[in-house]
Amino acid sequence: MVTLALGLVLFLGAHSVRVFAEPWRAATVAAVGERRWKAVFSLVSLAGLVLIVVGFGLFRQSPVVLWPPPPVWTRHLAALFTLAAFVLVAAAYVPGNGIRARLHHPMVLGVQAWALGHLMANNTLADVMLFGGFLGWSVLDLRSARQRDRVAHTAWPPGRGSRTVLAVVIGVLAWSVFAFWLHLRLIGVAPLGVI
């Protein structure tokens, strides 16, 4: 449990600097330079991610069950939420798409969809820590990002249909590979009961 908790603190803490300490972040970037800031941020994030993966794996070996297993349909609902998450994450990286133009922060919304779907379909303390942690962080981060947009009067250019279709196709393809192949191999669970 300690390894998972420490990983969450490092990873989500690094990603929360803009939420809770934007003036400090700006001053630090100005003092040390963007490249050095990104290097330290990346190292802390990577260390946190490694601890999360190791800690979650250790925790799953002796799970602390919090409530009875959720019904099977929650796995399918989680798969739909995760499909949406993959499309939203793809939309964060495909320039000029309508999803980003409309939602502005699709990456954070994708994290919310992924975390919420997994919380509904799982029942252990490790699940609550991992997915609940990411869900809580994403809610705060989205609120902070929207406040920064309002202050900066951020204007979002309209998206093009072809770029939106591209984002959706990339998201669906990535989700398909992960749901039907990688999830079982990396996490040990077939999310749709398909082997």
C-alpha cells in the first residue's frame, strides 16, 4: 500500500503544481529554464508512474476487498467509458479537431472517464486508491485549467471534421488494441471477458 500511495503522491503531485502552485511554477520555470523544469518534472512523473505500477501489482496479490464484486455489466460500462477516454486522449494530440475545440481539455476529461469507469467495475482498496486518486485529481485539474482559460481569455480555434474523424479513429483503434490484447497481457485482466 505504501508503494502505491507514494507513487500516487509523486505522480499526481507533480501534475498538481499548476492546480495549487501556479505562481511558484512560473517563477521556478523562469529561474531554472523550461528544459530543466521539464526534465525534473518528467523524472518525478516517471518515478511516480513506476511506483504506481509496482505498488498496484503488489496490492493485487493480497487484495483488500471493500464490497462484493460488482455485476458483470459494470465491466462493459467501464469498457465504454474507457473507449471514450481513448478518443478524448487522442483528441488532445490531433491538432485542429472539433472535440478539442468544443471541450478544450480532452486529456483531463479522458482521465475522468477512465477513472470513473474503473471505479464502477472494481471493488478493492487498491482500485479506490488508484482510480479514486486519478478521478479526484482530474476534477481539480479541469477546474483549474478552466479558470486559467478564463483569466487568459483563451480562444479555441474551430475544429475541422476530417481532423475530428481522425482523432476518433485513432482513439478507437488504440482502445481496440488495448481492450482486446494489451490489457490482459499488461494487467492480467480481460476487460470484456475476451481472451
